[in-house]
Amino acid sequence: MSAIDELIGLARSSDPFRNAPANLAELQLEAARERFSERRQQIRVLDKRAREAGIDTIDSFADLVPLLFAHTNYKSYPEAFVDNGQWKNMNLWLGTLATYPTDNIDVTDVRDIDDWLDRAKAADHHVFASSGTSGKSSFLDQSALDRDLSLSACVAAADLSTPAYVADHSRSVFTMMPPRGTHKMIDFCNIHFPRWAAPGELHRLSDDPIRAFDAMRPAQLRRLLAAGKVGPGEIAAYEAEVQARQARRAGEFDAWMDLLESRRHRPLYIGVMYGVAWQIVQALRARGVKDGDFHPDTLMSFGGGTKGAAVPPDYQEQIMRFFGVTPDRITSSYAMVEMSGFCAKIQPTQSYAMPPWIVPLILDKAGEKLLGATTDHGAVEGRMAFFDILADGRWGGIISGDKVQVEFGSGLEGVKTPVVHSIARYADLEEGEDKLSCAGSIDSYVRGSISAPQPVAA
């Protein structure tokens, strides 16, 4: 059995965090070596990066650092490809970062970005989109194996975060996630929440799909307006569409609050982002619901941060007090869309266990120097980067925008993998965020790859 196969086996385990072998670091290094040998033959920009860095084999974890991609590289496509409907060019761009060829994606009569994503899925490229809050979405390719292993790992991590509770179809479940869309977590939510819901008691905020087009359209219209390619009439039509959508969402939220208020004395499971949880608190307080007026067995799960919502400094404490939940009844995790699975919350602490197939690479702020490796013991603080050994549809090395403290060899609550103790976004800290040199390097490789041979417009 190869090192990769052994780690894939752990991804199918009910508790990969405590079942990890004693020689985990050695196993991870061998798996990274296997992945690199295979992937550099499949991903041209990785091979170019390796040749320029003089790396022919992975002999230590430090060898992975020059080969890491920035999370921003997955939005490195020229915006003109989307604006002008050049879907064959989007295939070419995706192919520079994907493991498997993308020329099997049929772009005939593709209308918009969501249509292109549907065609990619039909060709077994399970591409998901980031939220695109900056106006430009990231697109990350997954194979079917990626998707299935990641879903299994996510469910195991969620269950381990609340070990005293079992999914037994006994609760009224409220989730903000619709059943369809381009967000990676939709597939997870479609598996996770129905396991907890009593018959007829799975209540979604909306059934409208999450679309990449909706996130990208405002910035696209600004570009097209500046270029004289759209007129005031089209802008007015879009603004009217947004207003109608906002009115519909407000009505859906009110109806959702009606249901939640009526069921608050039943066993609940509420799965939302913190920003939405705070909206719920405000809405129900306005209806006269008092702190703690919920079933004492209520469960909650949070993720995704506040996404720019205006919240008070003690919003988390207020949310817990309002719903009457204690930390042992909160399913919480640390993850990012580029990662297979979740880092599971370790009860009764506020720390998170990293999956054994995720190799944490804690770097200096500039993202250039490794500060601690999995062969070490003790805590290391710096920029979170990692190598995802499960990643099949793309290269698994990523540098994030997070500042973390990770402890190696803690043994906390029987966990045999590294543990994350603190998490913050550099962009939210006083020291701020710096541009990563690797992001520009990889982007330049991508641009070179999609310009030779010359792309053909759809």
C-alpha cells in the first residue's frame, strides 16, 4: 500500500484524528513525494515552478514551500474570458491548474458562468466557486474522488465536534444552505443536515440556488459600463432584478423566522454562518423572544465567519446566551474551501484537530520560510499553508491568508495530529496583509500557458 493509499484509508475512518499512526510525519512526507512525482507530469505550471526552484524531489517539508500556490491563483483567469463568453479560453485556463485535461468540457451554446460550471461537471470536473465577495470568484477543480473523500471526511469531523449527540432524525433543522449551487459546502449540507431532521422538519432559508453569476455580475457590469459595452437601460434592469431578489429574500427570511419561532421549544439543529446567526438573534428579539427561550437540547453549527456583517464585539457570547447553547452543543470547525475535510473542534477545548492527510506548513508572513514542520514538537505561529494529500483534481499545496498557532505533538484529548489553537485573518489584523510573491509567480506561469498556443475564442 502506498503512503497516499494509507492516508486515503484514514479519510474513510470515523475518527481519523485519533487513528493516525505514530509515524504520521514520515507517512505524510512520502505521500507528498508521491504526489509531486505524479502531479508535475500533469500540471505544467507546477513543473515550471519546480524547474525554476531547482526541486526534483521532495526530501523535506521545506521543499514544498516554493511549490505552494496562493489561494488567489484560482481566480487568475482574465476577466475578459467571462465578459466576452470565451468559454474555450476558460477551459484552457482551468487546464493550467487542473490535474486532468479540460478539453472534454463542451462549451457549445454556453450562456454564462453557471452554464460553464454545469458543463464542467458533466465532464467529471466538479468545479466549485468561491463566494466572490471581491467581485471575482475562484474556481477550483475537483475529481469525483476528491468530492467523495472530502464529503466523507467533512461528515466525520462534524460528528466528532459534538460527540455526545447522534444524528437520529429527531430534530427541527434550520439551514441557510439551498439544495443546489456552486458553493462547495452545499454537497456537505445536503448529506449532513437531513440525517438530523425529523420527517418534514428540514427548513432551508431558500431553495434558490447559489450562482456564481450573481456574485460576479456587479463587478462585471462596472467593467462593461466603463468600456461602453452596456448602457443605462441594462444597468437599470439589473438593479430592478436585485431589488426584487432582495425583497424575495426578506420575505423568505421572515417566513423562516415564523417557523423557527414556532418550533423553538422542540429539539433544534441550526446550521448557519455567524453573521446570519446574529441576524436571527436580532429578528427574534424584535418579536419578543427572550434569551434562553429555546429547547435545552438545541444544537448549532457555525462556519464562514461574519462575511462583513456588522456585529458587536461580543456577538458570539450573545448568540450562545440567546439560544442557551453551551460549547459542547456547538459543531464548529476550521477549514477553507481549498482543504479536503474540516479541522474538527476538540471537545471540551476551543482548539481544532487537523486531518492526517493535511500537512500544515507554518510560514513567515511573507510566505517564504518554513517555521515549523510536523516532525517538531511544540507550538508555531505564522501564516497557514498546507499540503492536501487527498487533492486529486489539482495540486494540493496552498498558502492561505490566515495567521494561526499550530501545536505539533500535543496529544490533546487523545488526538494524534497537529492542533490549531488560534486563527485570525491577516487582513483583519493591525499588521495587515502583504502580497505573496508566489501568487504573482504562479499567475505569470498561468498567463504564459494560456497564451501559447494562442487561445481560440468560443
